[in-house]
Amino acid sequence: MNISSSTGYTTSAVNTGEMLNRGLEIEMKATPVSTANLVWDLNINYAYWYNEVLSLLPGINEINIGTDVFAIVGKPFPTMRTTSFLKDPQGRVIVDGESGMPTTDTQLWERGQTVPKHLIGVQTNLSWKGFTLAGSADYRGGHVFYTELYRDLLFTGIGALSASNGRERFVFPNSSINTGTTSEPVYVPNTNIQTSDGGVAWWTNTMRGTHYYGVCSADIWKIRELSLTYNLPASILSYTNDLVKELRIGFVGRNLFMFMPKNNIYADPEFSNTTGNAVGVSDSNQTPAARSYGFNITLTF
């Protein structure tokens, strides 16, 4: 906050608000199969997280803490709000009756929270005669994220969205026209009024300036790790005169698979362009998600 410069400083760091956090976590461990040669262990955990901004500084109802990310009294933290086109009560984009062009809404649209509500973890081990197949997976869901790749792909013209209409004029999908007045609007479906432009100006100016369409579901399932190991029998290790107590060899793969909603064609939603409060925004400078593979030998003496 700004303070009088007569103090020798111009700003002061203060606590900006109060927040409520509540959570529930459930864990289940089981051994569905247990025989002399085959053992299957399974662990599943689920966590639900609820939070709400209770108050901010006196007289302040919301604070922008980064690109499209806000702390808002009465809402989860953080909450994403973006620019969007003006819509009628039925959710259709209102376009001009002559140009077919949409108008940007003066109010920001709330898109959801940017941290997951639901967390699921699964770990499993299947052991058979010295072999162990192990895996872990997790799910994060109930939140959204905004990606700058949306804007960059439109600017360069290499994204599927910019080619969806052949870069020609088109009728804006699910749009309407106001045939009434400003004070008494009457909205009818737009079936034939095309946009005045469908080329570079449309995509790089009108669409890039509307962040609404760059927000995706951040729901994701990840196969975090799969491994296969083998413990050599003690009869083989006996030839070392008990020098080697245990020898285990294994293969491991990490981040092998990601399963995301169809509307996320851009990026791994776990990436964030900041380590601060403004989580839920990814930029075009991020490192692409990568798989890794490994081989290991473990000796016990």
C-alpha cells in the first residue's frame, strides 16, 4: 500500500486479507491378492479442498494479482476473470446487424478457480517371483487455466482455430442480433450476417484481445511413474560369498501419459509462469512436458 513519503518510504507491505480453508482427505489401502507367489498392493487417496476469501483491505472487494487472476471477497482463491464478447440472456454472442462483428463486454467474465478442488492419487505394486511392477497416477480437477499459447498461435496463424473458417468471412457461431432498442432489446438468432473480416485482422486483433477463448479446463490425469524391477534370487548371490546381500535391476518411466479434456489443445496445465500467487496462467516460454526413462541397478552389501 502507498504511504506518506515523509516517513522515508513510499510503500508498505501489509496483509491484504483473510481466507478460509477447509479440506477432506480419504485414503484406502488394500491387498486384493496375496498368495505365496503373487502379491498385489493398492493405495488410493482422495482430497477435496475448499477455500474462500473472507475479506480484503477496508473498502476493497477484489485485487488483481496477475494476468486475469484475482482475489475476490466471497470467491475461491485465486479466481480467474477474463475479457469476453457481449452475450444475450441465452448465452449467444451479440453481433452487429450490419458488420456481423461481436462487441467486447465491458465487464470481466468469471471462469472459475485456478487451483484444483479434487485430488486423486493411485499407487499400486504387483509382485511375482522376484518381479515387481509398480505404478503411480494422479488426477487434479475442478479448476481452469489460461494459456498464452492461444494468443501466440493466433498471431502466427498456425493454430487450428485461426484456420477453422478458411480465413474467410463467416457467421459467428451461436450469435444473435438485437432487432430492438438499447433499452428494450429483442435478440434473434444470427443465421446469415457474416463478419466483416475473417483474415489476419480478425484473428490477431479481435480474437487475440479476448482471453475468454484461451481459458481451458485444467483437469488432468497423469501416469506419473511405471517401473519394472527384478530381485535376483539369493541362490545366485550366494556365489559372492555373502558379499552382495541383494541385487535389484529395474526400468522406470516417468510422466509417460497425460489425459486432458478435448478443449485443452495447448499445454500441460500444471505449468505456471509464476511461483507467486497468480497461479493458473501459462505462457509460451514454458518447457514442453517431457517423458523420461531410466535404468537402475541397486546393490546391497
